[in-house]
Amino acid sequence: MRFNMLFFMLVLSYLCFALAQVSYDDCCLKYVKKMGHSTQKHAVRYRVQKIDGGCNIPAIIFTMRRGRMFCTDPREKWVQDLMKRIDKREPRNDNGKLPRKYHPRHSNRG
């Protein structure tokens, strides 16, 4: 009887611990205030963080050429302008280079 109760309590505590863990790996917890023009020109893409689960604030996460990420406030005008500039650029692959079909040297090939 004691063994059954001990086993039950052990399994119950394991379940509570496993369910209580939340991953915060991809969430912004605060914003950068400013990003200089020289830094902004290195932004290659962005993604939107919405409020859900462990993410407590809405954010736009800009990824730079070398993979560094900056969390910014989506209500800021400079953030919205940078998003528009990135959207206007020619499509680029993950490492920031033009895909072969968009490269000017290869555009005349049929």
C-alpha cells in the first residue's frame, strides 16, 4: 500500500513538473530603443512575435546578415519603415545572397 502511494505521488509530481516547463527560447522580453542606420542596412529579414504562451510582448524580430537578432517595438515608425524596405528588396536566400535566377549575370539565360 505504501509503495503504491509513493509510486503514485512520484508519477504525479513528474507530470506536474513536465507540464509546468515553458520554453522562452524564441521570445523577446524587451525591445531595443534605437537601431542606427548603419545597423538597419544589415537587416535581411524579420518575423512577427505575437502575444501567446510565454511571449508577453508583441515584437518584430529583425535578423541581420550574420544571424544576430534584434527585438523591436512594432508600433515604432522606424520599425515599420524598415519592414517596408525589407519587403521591397529583391528576394534573397537564407545567407542573404540573391538566388541564381535573380542574379543579374544569369538573367539573360533562357
